[in-house]
Amino acid sequence: MTRRPLVLALLLLVLSAFSVTGAQAQVVRWNMADEYPATSIQGEADARFAKEVAERSGTRIQVTNQYDAASGFRSKDMVEAVGRGAVPLGNTYMGALGALDPVFLLPSLPFLATTPDEAQALAVIARPAYERALEKHNQKLLFLSPWPAAGLWANKSIASVQELHGLRVRTADANGVAAFTAAGATPAQVSFADALPQLKAGQLDAVLSSGDGGAGQRLMETLTHFTQIDYAVTMSMVTLNADAWNALDEDLQQAVFAAATITEARQWEVLKTRVAANYAAMRAAGVTITTELTPEFRQALRAAGQKVVEEWARTMGPAGAEILATYRGRVGATR
């Protein structure tokens, strides 16, 4: 080999080495925090997203899922934690963020969106408002993920307003506290991770929750009855630290966006059959399910909930009124 080809060969070898090193440096590793169990509908969303983003990035983005509040963060702390980069990714129950911005209380307004179709319509309308709110906290909304409609877990069927009086009910957010206070109960806003030990200690009588998947399995350890009240199809969201997003090459951003889009679509599809699957698991475990409410009880619950919707609209002002008007026009709802 002459001198010039030898020099060129050596140069190519060096450049190749740098190329390999650069590719290795592009591997991005993120932790993804969630206070709910791996077998809940949210835990499944986390796992799906991690799988999709790994495949679509050629394993250049690798997500480690942290369930059951293993990260130390509950939903009420998640946006702050993601915003400052304490954890890059978080799956957050939106209602817990009402103190941060009242727009996050929208999905859990009592009896506003009680079916998957209604909840999806509301999500499409409100998404730009969620994105604007999150931008103020240094993060990007990746996808929304619904829950099955919440009901009441207790050690008896809750069949009347009288049975609500004085009942110590765990709710996930301020909407639940306001609605059940108006209905005569004694509610407290408690994260799911913290509600379980309080139940076992006898500090709570009931839990407002869908009891989905692994979350339901935990509730069944203490509570024997579930009353379907169709309270709301509530929502969680997955957000990413904005600095982490901006640090990605464009092709990796596209991979993240595609994974998020696919995961959200899957969650809405899963929701269609989730209630039936949850009820089958509950009955197999010996849980008594009440699906019929008296008209008087249903009306009392809705009247209590309507007060919460009206107060939210006053707090939000014109922006909230516009969201509600658009939603009601789209689904034909008057509530």
C-alpha cells in the first residue's frame, strides 16, 4: 500500500471510531415516574410507551418505569418534579394539580364527561389549554390517558344520600372534596399511594376510584363493595421535561411523538372494554357491585356535582366558559 492510500485508510478508521462513539453517546435513558401500580391502566400505558419509544428510536431512547410512587413523587408533586428535571418523565393524575392551574380539574368535574366518548371529546377540546399550562412549568405534554369512570368503594353498598352522611371518603382531588361535601359526606383529598395505608388503619370508610386493574386489587384487600355512580371518566397525562425534549435530535423527537400518539390511541381503545374486565375481576374476588341507583340518589349526586362545575367555570372565567360551551355543543350535553 502506498503512503497516500495508507493515510486515507487510517483517517477513515479514526472517523469510524468517532462515529461509533457518537452513536453510543446518543443513547438517552429516562426514568418515568407514576404513583399507580404496573397493572393499572396507567401502568400499562407507561409500559407501552417505553416499548414503543425504544422500538421507534432503535433503542436510542430507553425508559425505565417506576411504579407505585417508587420515585418518591405523588401526582400532586409530579409537574414540579418533571419541570426541574428531578425525573424527566411523569404520569400524573391531572386532578391532583388543581392548585397549580384550575384547568387541570376539568376532566374530573363531576358528571360532566361520564363516558369514553364524552371524555375523548373533552380531551380534544381542552388539549391546547393543557399544553399552554404545562409550558409555564418547563414541560411538554406527550399524551393523555383516561381512567374508567370512578365509583364508590366501601364495605357496604352506598344507595342513598343518608348513607353518605358522615362517610369518610377518599377523593383524588379538590373537585371530589367539594362534591362530596355538598352531598353530606366527610371527604379528604388523598393520593392513591397514601390512601391504602389510611384504609387499613381505619382512617377512611370509602374511596372514590375506578378501582382499575392493580389499583382495584389493592382496594379489594380492605373493601368489599363497589357502587357505580359514573362520577367522571378522569384523566392522567404523561409529560416530559422541556430541556430533555429540546436536547433530542429531530429524529428522536419524531420517535417520541410517534410513540406517544400510538400509546394515547391504544388507551382510548382499551378503555372501551376495561370496565367489563374490571367488573369481572371484582366479582371473581367476591366484590359486590351495585350498578343501579335510585333516581333520587342520582339526582342528589348530580346536583352536588353541578355546584362544582359552576364554581370551576367562575374560577376559569371566559376560557373555561368557552371550553364548556364547545364541549356541550359537540356532545349535546346540558350539564
